[in-house]
Amino acid sequence: LALNINLGDSPMATAYSKALTTYRSAGLSQPFAVISSPPDEGSILSQPHFDASCALAKSLSSIEGVVPQSLQGIAFDVAYADGGKITCISVTEAKRRLDTDAYYLRRFRALTNVTARADLITFVPGFNPFGSRTELFVSAVRECIENITSLRSPQTTFQFYSASSTEVDAKNFTFARLPGAVIGSLVLI
């Protein structure tokens, strides 16, 4: 049955398809993921890409409901004991860690795609991702991504994915077309 579902060609469907086909691990097991891609299939190991990804992580950590300690990415560290404070790392530091730090190498491999042309920033909320707070939360996350993108464009592209945001979008889409569907049905009857 699932093979018959057409996800369409929306940005979210494209991000989901891209993630499913190019990531080494189950990065989408986190409730929320942002795919971060440099322009023109450039390298993720560039300072502008790291700067944009870290800026997004810092911004995401300030959204009410995000557990800052849950943020994972390749361009920043999280101070778990310091309230989840996000600290940016440089590309030079990242390259050094790839050679000397097994934990960072594992994180890098888990959060980048097989071609190392995109990476994930993952996070979880401190509440049920399918509960009543989700709609406002998803809006806040999207606004955060739009703000960072407008400041850093076209250096890095961010694509947001979560199962709960898909649910929010489906509900909004259904409710948006419901009046027309009801009126159309009544006219035909």
C-alpha cells in the first residue's frame, strides 16, 4: 500500500526523498531534521556553510519547546552541562577532528550524506511532536529557517522535514480546500 503513495514535488517531499536515498544512517529517526546544503553541490566543509548551519542551530535552540541539548550537527558543539549552549566550530577544527576525534568522525558520518554534499541538523521538542503544540512549533521552526536563509542566501539551502510538520500541512491543506469542496458538492447535489 505504501508504494502507491505519491509524495508530490513540494520542497518537503523533495527533502524527504533526498534524505531517504542519500543518508548513511537513520537520521530521520529524530522527530525534526533540517537538510543543510551548500550552493551548487559545493562542499559542506566550507566556512560559509558552517557559519550558516551554526547560526541556524543557535536560532533553533532559542525556540520555545526545542531541547537545546538534542541538537546535532557537524558545524557546532553543544555544551550539555551549560543549558545546551551552542558553540560554532571552524572548518579547520572540523577537519582536524575528522583525523583525531572518533566521536566527531562518527557524528560526521551519521549526519552527512554519502557524497558529503549535504548534512543534517536534527533536534527534538520537549513535548509530544504530534500534540496540540506542534502547529505553532512548526511555524516557529519554519520562520527561524526563513530568517537565517534570508540573511545567508544563497550560501546554504535549508530544507525542513518532520512527520509532524507533514501532518500539520495536510490538516491545513484539507481545511483550506474544505469550503470549496463542500460548496461544490452542494451545487452538484
